[in-house]
Amino acid sequence: MKTLKLNWILPSLVVVFAVTAAFTSVQSKNETSTWEQGYVHTTQPCKKSIQCNTNGLIQCTSNGNLVFAMDGSTGCDRPLYFN
């Protein structure tokens, strides 16, 4: 009887895991990421660099420097991300 339950439960758990993983890996439609000009802090503050996304998990880098977005006219301190 234990084998019969195990043969039924294990495949069910695999299906539940697969469906859950599929839904968590899809990006939400509400999250809109846009490309923005990036700036790095080197010998001069806010030196123009590469374009990166406004949303993401890994912060954008250029030649080992973190890339930031211009935050009005006060400077560049808003982080940008790789897509």
C-alpha cells in the first residue's frame, strides 16, 4: 500500500513543482523596464557610459565600474541593471 501511495504522490509533486516554477519565472506585465543612459563615477563624476535597464536583479557595470542613471541635475546615484 505504501508503494502505491508513493507512486501517486511523487509524480503529483513533480507536476506541482513544475507549474510553480513556470509561473515564478515569467516576468510580470506590470514591470516595465526601459533603457536609460548610464553614467559611471571615475576620475570625474557622472561620466557618460553604456545604456542599461531600469529594472533587474544584477547591477549594470562598465569596465568594472557600477553604472548609475542621472537623477535630475543633482548627480547620478540611481542604480541601473542588466536585463
